[in-house]
Amino acid sequence: MSKRTERLDSELRKEIAAILSGPLKDREPDLKGLISVTEADVAPDLKTAKVYVSVYAASPAEKARSLEVLRGNAGFVRHELARVMRVRTVPELTFIEDGSMEYGSKMDELFARLHREEK
């Protein structure tokens, strides 16, 4: 991965997080829970980007609805990015659920339970 792509990934992640917590949350009342942008992966041709997000919501249904709202507003997020970023073309965004945080939490819980059972 080139330095330029790494910088763009980092900048995208930061700006998308700001848009999700600001303009998009104001625009979409169905966007519930805590949404964290864990990674942004821009394609080498800079035309597309995969945005990995973790959603912490009160229920699985609420989480699914928030992901649906994110995916449905990818164009809006891209438009907002175009206003704040200094790039010729803003990549087309695809939001993907990142389950790594959830997986890590589940593993921590299992290890803690094993530790308690040993005592």
C-alpha cells in the first residue's frame, strides 16, 4: 500500500466518522446506537472505498436498521466528503459491518469465564 493511499484511508475514516456523528445523525432519526468507523480501505484506482463500521445498538433489530440507513445514505456521506476533502474525486462508498469488536468482546467474556471456573 502506498503512503498516499494510507493517508487517504486515514483521512476518510476521520471525516466519515465526523459526518456520521453530525450531519447524518441530524438528517436520519433512525440512525441509533454508537457507530464507530474502524477502517476505510480505498481501492488503488481511488474510485471506490470499503468503509468498515461497528454498530453498538440496544437490539439486533436496531443495529440492522442503522446499517441499512448507513448503506442507504452512502451517496449523502460521499457528497458531504466532497465538501470537506481536497481530492479530485471522492470514492464511491460501501459500508460493511465490522464484527471484530464484537468477536473480541465475546472472546474476553469466554476467557474470563474460564478463569473463574479454574478458581
